[in-house]
Amino acid sequence: MATAVVSGLGEVHPQRRSGRHAQSLLLEAIDAAIADAGIARADIDGVITEAMLTPPVLTVDKLAPALGLDSLRYQGLSSPVGAGILLAVAQAHSVVEAGLARHVLTFFGVDWGTHGSGPAGIHGAMDAKREVEYPIGFSGPQLYFATMATRYAHRYGLSAAELEDLLCRVATSARRNAQRHAHAQARDELGPDDYRAQPYFAQPLRRADISLLSDGAVAMVVSAGDAVAAEKRVVTLAGWGHAVQPLPDEAFYTQSRDLPHLPATEAVAATVAERAGQDVASADMFQLYDCFTMATVVQLEALGITKPGRTLEAVAGRQLDIGGALPTNTHGGLLSHGYLLGAAHVSEAVRQLRHEALGNQVKDATTAFVGAGPGRQYTGLLFRRTDA
């Protein structure tokens, strides 16, 4: 069985409005990833992408002639959006390890800052939401996560002030980490007073609790270790997991009786630990899909990084910051770095483990966990330096 490594990484860093289309952003990131891997375009013999948003933007029948990919022998789609972006990376490793391809390309990008309506448009297109929830004003992800936060506080006995403190700590930590990243989209000051001065979007969520809108793209090449130069074999996938809760997307955030628990996330944590030989909580850093501050909280708990209902205590003293005990979203995440639906969380993990982070390096990092959902489906990746 071949050893699969992350050989190439390419990024078009997030911007609020680039004036470009996603296809252009993707092609730039893909070229950068192939060059970073030290291979030729024609060496790419596999392509796997996320299943919902990517195909309408850049199909393989467009990609192959654009790049001159004449050696393709494997093509695949993973699953939708954030969990699918990560699952495509996991599947790329599996394809290489199985000997089905030598160099597999995976990519994701959006132009929602310039052209799209963002996640609200996706949710609004779902029949149950458009016909039942939206007409009564229960419209959009902000309200879903505001409801989740309120339910969390009720279940664990947090006062309104304690809930506000918890969300504030997550948001301000993300911003401090972003301020250290050379290409983060939001780098202005956000202290506790600044946070509390913001108006509510959906109580208890303020602007800083909600992800950005962005244009940007990330591409990655996963290669057989013996097919690339030694300096390109630094990062490998030590273990991964994917799980799905049997609920449709349109029902999960408003109808799931499990919330604020995330059964799929809990299942993934167990799978990753078994495959990687270490618990998720033991990783040197955590890159978690933080569409809202509350999403970070419930993932930390479902993954076993913090105890249920006790995250406020665990994150006191800037523990989520670079240099803290639980460095989380070291690039600033979706809240402050940019909204690339988890793709930049993967690239951040790889850069950190290569020890080439963009101004925000976690000292002596050897492992990084990346997780995305968080909803009816979840994917978790545990990356490790090959010399660890």
C-alpha cells in the first residue's frame, strides 16, 4: 500500500469582494498547488471534489482541457459543502493509498462575496424552509444558531451573562488569531467591549458571532510519497472519519431533538481516535468549522476537547488563542479569516504542520485536527507530520 502525503497546496486568500468568478479563483489555486507539489499538470491522474457547490462552477470536463490533464484515471465527488470538502481530502488519501492514482487533486472555492447570496440562499431554496419556516420569520442560519445557543444555556444552566461571556471569548479569540495571519479578511481590533457594543443580529448572536462572506479558493494535491521530492512528504493524514445522522439538511438545525449534541461529530471523534491511534483532544491544534461562535462550542464538546456544558471554564484565559492550551482556528476561522466553508481550515492545518504558517505559527506543532459539519453530517481529519 502506498503512503499518501499532502504534496501541494495552493490558495487564493479570502477577500470580501474580489470582482472575480469562482472558476477563475479555483484555476489560480489549482495551478499554485500543482507548482507547490513540484509536479507537472499532466501528472495529475485523479480529481475528487465536494459534491454540491463545486460541480456547477468547475466540472472535470472543463478542468481537464484547461490544464491539459490527459492522464486522469480516477474522478469522484464526496458529499455536500463543509463536510464534503474535508471528505474529498480523505478520499484522495484513500485513492492514493489503494494505488488507484498517484497524484489526486482536490479543490474548493466560492465567489459569494462578489456574486452569491451565501448560505442563506441555500437554506432558502429548501422547500420546507421556504414554505413553512421562512413565512413565519424563522429565516436563515443566524436564527438556527441563536436558538441552539439559547437551548445550550438552558440545558446547562448558564445565565445570559455567562452565555454572552462564552460567545465573546470564542469571537475575540478568533479575531486575535486572525490578526496574526498575513491574509485574514478581518484584522481590526475586537476586544470584549467592542464585542458587547455590537447590536444583536439574532439574540444572543452579534455580528462578531457570525461568519464572514468571502471570495477565495483552496486546492490541494495528495500524492504517493515516492512520487514527490523528500521535502514534499512532510504532512500525511493519520486518521479520518465521516458520519451522517439520518435527518435531511432542511430539518437538522430546526427539528433535531439531539441539539445541542452532535451525534455525527461524536461518532467521528471515535473513528478518528481508532484510526489514528490518538484522541482528537490530544492534537496540537483544532481547526473547527465556525460558521457561528456557537458551532465552535458544540464541536469542542462533541469531540471530547471540552466537557459538555463546561466550555466557558475551559476557554477562560485565552485558551483558544495561539499559545493557549487549546489553540483553535489559528487563522481566525470563518469568523475572522474568511468564509471558504472549511477549505481554508485544511490549508491552515497543512501550513502549520509544515511550519510555514503565515505569521501565526503554533510552536513545534506535529498534529492538527480539522473538523467540518457541524450538522447532520461531519468529517474529521487528523493530520500528522511524517517525522513526528
